[in-house]
Amino acid sequence: MKRLIYISLLAILSGSTFSQQKSRTIIDFNKNWKFWLGDTAIAKEPAYNDKNWRTLDLPHDWSIEGEFSEKHPGTPNQAALPTGIAWYRKTFTLPATAKDKNIFIEFDGVYRNSEVWVNGHYIGKRANGYISFGYDLTPYIKPGAAQQVIAVKVDNLAQPNSRWYTGSGIYRNVRLVAANKIAIDQWGTFITTPVVNDKTANIQIQSVVNNSTGKAGQGTVYTDIYDATGKLVVKASPGAVNSNWPAGKSTLTYTAHITNPQLWSVEKPYLYKAITRVVVNGNAVDEFVTSFGIRYFSFDVQQGFFLNGKPTKILGVCMHHDLGALGAAINVRAMERQLEILKDMGCNAIRTAHNPPAPEFLDLCDKMGFLVMDEAFDMWRKKKNKFDYNIDFDKWHKQDLEDQVKRDRNHPSVIIWSIGNEIREQFDSTGIPITRELVNTIKQLDSTRPVTSALTELDTTKNFIYQANALDLLGLNYNQQIYPEVPTRYPGKKFIAAETMSALASRGHYDMPSDTMRFWPLKGQKFVQNGNPDYTVSAYDHVAAYWGSSHEETWRIVKQHPFISGLFVWSGFDFLGEPVPYPWPARSSYYGIIDLAGFPKDAYYMYQSEWTNKTVLHVFPHWNWERGKEVDVWAYYNNADEVELFLNDRSLGVRKKQPLDFHVQWRVKYEPGTLKAVSRKNGKNIASKIINTAGAPARLEIVPDKKILHADGKDLSFVTIRVVDKNGNLVPHADHKITVQITGEGVLAGMDNGYPASLESFKAVSHKAYNGLCLAIIQSKPKAGNIRVAIKTPGLPTANIVLQTR
């Protein structure tokens, strides 16, 4: 949901903004907080002296700034980073004209157990680390010259409380909202399209008006709708007139009509903007902006998923919320980069595993054309970790779920609600009433989307979430071998593969032979036995956790059956924590199609060859081996009949994929030189790929994903650093220590190399390359100018680049 006006805190300190602003004012409240890692009960007092505390801007994750240690109570399952208790404080002023306004604070997410005080008054607590929430500060704020103090305690001490990295702190955005006494409530507009086709769309608008004057009144609520160019397409008639508006909250429902609507789709994610206005005595007292899309979709028992009447396979990945070296602190550009990489692979859907995402993430999915399974919980009453959400479920689950649905229900990208992942109440009768309650909670707020839960128990007589008979969509995790039997095992059920694969790989590492499947770990083992001593996993698609499969195996099944509406691969990116199949010092996952630094692994190109129409020819591995070693060479390709491989201009033969094969292979005795692959269609060359034996490291090559940044203190350039030989070939085993020096209008936000067992701090100015690659993340300052970046490593020339901020 979008808000109308964003202004800086300094603007409202002029003392005139509130008097001139008839509608709501939304203030970015992220700047200039004081932070202290530790606990003291008196930090909530307004007079507390915090001058020696660290000054920082939100969003902030203190865990990512720490050192990796096996002794941290969060364990390597949570990335072996520190947690604890910390405080945030902010001192600010409001002009005297704010006395006639209601003042709210909105937090998009605080991990975990946040408690808030304003001017010494206790405001409230939220236990859930992923949910957005807000408080009315009006009774405790003193507009005028007086300084206001807000204090936030964040308690992430009790560990372990998660199966993956959570981060710690106020890690999502915060804003202050000043609104009139009669205004649209938080998340107070809900727009649906009950009748849609190519020629017409009937729009139903529901608005919740909060009348806090303490007395009944009268007014008008109406909504104007604008297209993506800003052109007014619907001048709405008054939606609701009530001559006796009661004090408190009123829900008003009215309609609009759009002819020849532009439909939102994954190929063309078209967005409209609705401005809802509240008018009292002829004066507009509030304006509330909602972004929405017009689309219709359905799930079919036999034919799968349809979007706008078009059969569409859901080609999805599961994504945790961390941003690699940036930790859990959200950054729009970092999330956008992840989605761009996935979009280029052909991905069209995201499952937010296993919690509500940042609202900006859904904004990006709306704009970029991703379908979303919006997930609520990883557990209910039955724990997966001693101190996880199970201790809060009874008290908070209803409000948390309601807040999630109200916040996210206007996003056209959201097509499925998930009430849980691998919930343990599947296995006993308590699962029946909880399932029905959660589904009912959602349906009361949004009946336009199906509800699912990601299940693992296949026996319907033993699965009590299934027996509740409340889910609209059957979601199964793994168990791909039974997918063809779904129509007979679960007659009449619409189906999605909610979580699949758990294939494992380290980018750029290869073990032979490649045509033998390995399960790491085996069933009954916590970790792999006799794995690689350097904590690597082969990047051929032949290693998976025992409950999973190779990428090719499950995709082969899903591709064949139209009734399978789609799948969500575990996982899109490597993520912090859950370092299956290894124990410490591994501290991040191996599941990703893309590594933690954002560098694609080889399986990326299998999906790209299957999920896109772009011509793909990807050949691997690298070509630096011991002479005479037998090396398996794979090729992913499409839009061609065959691939021929050449070694030093000598043909090694032609390979053709058989039906439902996704790669071809040659077993080659290594000799240095040039490996070349050519793909052909009807005898005509379509694409070629050359891999040369790399020589000695000669220089550093710098490849920024963008050279011009916004001068907003938030924008990022992701700079890839390649160790190459004199001819520009990547040196495949290079592990040089890379140091980054920055001057000018930028800072180093983090470094990474994608190696899951690296114990180098993400915040250090130096980081080793892994298999020839390293990543530096450069963040802009709020001033326009140049960012001069010098990248150094012993024995090689310094590489330089200049970025610009505007």
C-alpha cells in the first residue's frame, strides 16, 4: 500500500507544515537514532543521557555487524552471529500546529519482542519479528518547543528462536504519520475487482474511516482512480454519505467502473493508483493513496493455474528475508537486484518463506511482475525451536495474521495466503480447529485469494490440517515422487508444489563423476559424513538433501503435468543460516540457485533454458584441471536440436537431449587449451560458448551493476570483482585477499564471495575471493558527487573505478 506524501523530518520542524497541510503528512522517521547494544531499564526515561550512544540511521541489523562464532547461542543454524538485547532512542520535536493532529508511528518490522515508550509512557509490545504494526502516540506527544523522546527495546536474547538467520533490531522502515481527527485508518482501504474481463472491470472499494473526534459527524468518502501515466480514468461519485457518522471506526463500501482496463500480469505488471478522499463540511481532511492492479486468476483441478484466462505455470522460488552481506536490514535496491536476477532466469513467483516480507518487497513484486505466496507462520503452538513463535502464538496469532492480511491484500502480486510451513499440528487433532480458525480469519478480511498450508504428511488419515477441509489449495513440500498420483490420492483438490528440490551446490566447485546422485546428508544423519574437507558441494546437479531431489528430477515431473499449477524451488538465493549439509564453520545455506553474493550457480542456466525463450547455451565446468583427468562437461541449451563440443578444435561429438532431458554431457580427458561448444538448429549455428584454460592471475576486473546512483544515502552499486589472467579469463581457483578503499560520496556497505564457510566479517574492508569472484557493495551518501573506488590485492595492479551520485 502506498502513502501519498513523503517529506523529511526537517520540513515539519519549520512549524508551518501542519497548518498548511490539510491532509495527512508522512515523515521518514529513519534518520538519527541512538543505538546501544545492551540493556538498562532507565533507557526508557526521557531524561536518560544517550550522548555516548552510537548514532545511526534505520533500517538496522546489529547481528550482521558481529563476528561469526560457534559459541553464539543462535548456533550456525542462525548464521553463528550475535543476538542479545539492544535499545534505540530518538529525540525530535513537532511544531505547535501539530496539536490538532493525530500522531501515529508505524514500524514495518522489528526483530524481536519490541517494546516502545514515548516520553516515558509505555505504548506497547509486539513479539512477532516480521509483522508490521503501529501505535497512536497522540495522548503522549507534546507539540511545540518540547523535545519528544521515543525509546524502543528490542529483545532477541532467548535463543534459539529460529531455523534461519533473523537479524536483530529495527530492521525495516519506520515512519511518523500526522493525520486529522477524521481520516482513513492504517491499511484502511481495500480494493477488489469482483468482475473483470478484457473490456470491463468493476471495482469495489472498502474504506475504514477513523473518527476520533469523540462525537458523531457527517462527511463524504470517494475515490478517484488514475492510470500508470497519472491520467484520471475514474472520477468517482461519492462513495458514502452518512449524516450521523459515529465516533470510532466505520467501514464504507462503494464501487467504480473502468472500461478497457489494462490488466496486471507477470509480462506486463500494470498498476493503477487510487486516491481516497475524506470530505467534511466541504473540506478535504484526508487523502489516502493505494496502488493496485486489475487481474483475475483461478486454480483448476485438472489444468492448473490461469492468470487473466491464460494458462500460466507458476515458476517460483522460496526466499528468506536476508540480503546476504547486508543482513536483514531492508534495502529496496538490494531486493530489486535479487528480483532482477531471478526474473532474468525466468522466475515468475516468490514464496515468502516463512513469514510476511517487508512491504517494499511486495511493492517490487507488483512493479516487476512476480506472483507471491504470502506466508504467515513457520510454527503454531508446537515448537521447532525452544524460544520460537510457539511461545507467542496463543496471544498474538490472530492480530498478527489480521495485520498481515490488511497490509498486503491490495497487492496484485499476492495470489495465495499460506497459514504455515510444515506445521507440526499436522500430526494431531489440534490441527483441525487451528486450521479452521486461521482460514476463517483470512476469509473475513479477504475472500478473493485461496489459502494453503505447506504440508509434508501424505497420508490424509494422519494429516489433521488436511482433515480440517478448510484449505482452498493443496500445498505439498517435496515428495515429488507422488505428484503424478495427486488426482487420485487427493481427488478434487487443486494442487501446488509449495517447496521443492533442496538441491545443494557451491558455485564453481565440481566433483566427478557427475552422473551419480548423492544425498547429503542421508536420512538419519544430521550432517553429511565424509563430505568435502573444504566444506564445498559439487555444482553439478547431483547433490541434494535426503528429503529432496536434483533440480532436474522435480522439474521433469512438474513440467509434464498440467494439473500441477506450479512449484517453488528451495531456494532462489543462498541465505544466512541453515548450512545443510555441514556443521560449523559453515554458516549459510547451499540450497540456492544463486549464491549469497548474487552470483548464479550452474543450475541457474538449466532454469533459464526451460523457463525463458531467450537462447541459452551454458557449458561448464571451468577448464583448469590436471592433465589426463577425466572431466565431465555439461551443457544446458535450448532453441536448438544439438550441441557439438570441440577441444582445441577437435570434435568430441554431437549430443542431443532426449525428451525430458535438460542437459547433455561429455566425459573428456583433460588437456589445456580451448573448450568450445556450438548449438545448432536445423543445421544452422545458433550459439557458441568458449572456455579457455586460464593462466596466472594478472589483474582485477571490476564490473558494477550500475555506475550512477541516487544521492539518497540508500542506493547501492553491486560491484563484481573478477580475478582474471592477461587475456581476461576468470582464474577459477583464485582466492586473493581483496581490499576496497572508497573516497567521495559513498561508503562500503558490505563484502562477500558466496562461500558458505567463510568466517570473514561482511562489514570488513577486505574479503577473499572465492573461485575467482568477490563482491563489494557500495552505498551512496546523501550528497551528489563522485565515488572513487580503489580495489587492491597483493601482487596485482590496483583497479580503479569512479561511480557517480545524482
